[in-house]
Amino acid sequence: MVNAPDTRTERGISYSSPVWKRLRRQVWVRDAGACQLCGKVIAGLFHVDHKDEDPKNNDMSNLQLAHPACHSVKTAKARKPQRCTSATPKAGGGLNVQAV
């Protein structure tokens, strides 16, 4: 049986690599085992969230501890399509947008 290639390496560090495992431990220690999205202590499985949604940006300042459910909610909100709410530009340039 041939193992399937790890496609996550195209997005950044492979989640099964020793480098990623070390980063996860460092984030756990730094964040004292608490979800940085809701503030509650994590008692079981945890995720490491990329704050800027860029999986290639693995700088410690961009990583935070999260409950799987909190992480899913944050990711869903970040990926929600945007739509224009006004044809008039807002101050400073750009158009007014809101999540749909």
C-alpha cells in the first residue's frame, strides 16, 4: 500500500513533521493551555490557529492556541464571502463591504 502524499506541505509545514509538533508544544506552553479565542482552558484536543489565515506564516507571533470548535467558527467567518453594501466609496478609499 502506498501512502498518499501530504498535500499540507504545499500550504506550509507538514502537520506531521517534527518542526510542526515542536511549534505546537511551544504555542501550548506560551498560551498556558488556554484557547486564545474564548479564554477557556483546553482539556482535550487543541488546534493551533494561524491568526492571519496564512498557513505558510508559522512565526510564533502568528500562532495561537484554540479549541477545535472556536477555530472552526473563526475560520468559517474568515472565509465568508464579502459583498458590496454601498456603491459609494468609504472614507480613505475602498468600498463598504459586509459578510454575507
